[in-house]
Amino acid sequence: MGARILVVGDDEPLRLTLEHNLRKEGFSADGLTRGDEAEVRLVTSVPDILVLDWSLPGVSGIDLCRRLRMRADTIKLPIVLLMDVAAEDERIAGLSAGADDCLVKPFSTTEFVVRVKNLLRRSNPALLDHMIKVGDLTLDRAAHRVHRQMREIKLGPTEFKLLEFLMRSPGRVYSRSELKASVWGDDATIDERAVDVHIGRLRKGIGFGKADKVIRTVRGAGYALGDY
């Protein structure tokens, strides 16, 4: 499910909040509490982004950062260092240790997610290119998976294509003929009533079997994914 992000911090409420918000964005987030545990984990599994708290039991975040920059397999690993102090010399020390970005607590989770995305955009943009997010819906084109409110939605291939098409322009109303062309192309054996059938299935899927207004019907015009 998207990029793999490891969050290391002994402040459990903060760590869980960060993991939760990363998963909402479609990322795969895991957490550890100790620096030495993270060092062991990173020997066998290197994530796409590492988030380190400066103060960690076992091995401090800044010391772990220095060690990772001396290893061939982690020398280019994007690292976000979370700091308790806003002093300039502390930030310079973090960047000098090899951190790609530093965030001073307290910070907004929105800013945190934006900074993570910016790092991914620079280090491995392909990890973001295949992700589409609208509201609480996340579609991963590469993994062919859809999540809503962190719950996976099982969709058939036709419903997946319809949802992807609608998510590319949320709020825009598409006619049945446009939706038909997006999924079936010029297949003359498919009529526009098939669009209604598959839209109905898609609605049930993303609504977890219940009525849902995420996809709205615009009478005489077609369908649109709610701009929310």
C-alpha cells in the first residue's frame, strides 16, 4: 500500500498519530520505540522513508542517523528527524548528521505529511505517481488496491477503472458515453446501460454495501465523484 515508512519514537501518542495519518494517505506505516531496535530492523528491511525522534532509548535518533549514513544500503535513505528544541544549532547538528529534513515539535500532522511527500517526490517520485487520493479514498494503481478510511475495498476490474477515471477529476460530471469510452473504448457490444450497472456496483463497494453519496447522479448529465 504505497511507500513504506518507518516511524521510530518513544512518544507513543505522537507515533501512533503519525502512523495513522500516513496510512490515511495510502502509505504503509510501521512503528518502533527504540533506536537500537530500529538499527536491527534496518539491517534486513530498509523503508522508503525513515522518521526518527531525536531522543530515543537505546540509540539516539541523531546517532542512528550518523550510523546509517556510513552504511552503503542506507546512505541515501530519506530521513526526517523530529526535534524537541527549535534552536538553530540543534537543527544544523541534525542536518549535519545526515537528516534530510528536521521538524520541531509540536508540529501539524498536515505539515508532516507534506514534508514526507516532498522527500518521496525527490527520492522516488514513482511511489507517488501511482497514488490517487480524493477525500478519504485512496487508489493505488500499481498495487491495484483501493482504501477508504484505512479499510480496503474489494472492487472488480471494471469498477476499479471507473473509480480511477472519476478520481482523476473529482467534482467533474461525466456523461455515460464518456464513462463508457474510458472503460470499454469503442466496444460496440457495450451499451450505456452497462455504465449504470457498474456505477451501482461501485457505489456499493465504496459504501461497504450501504447507500453512499460519494458518487452523485446528475440528472440528464451523468455521474460525478463528490468534490469533498
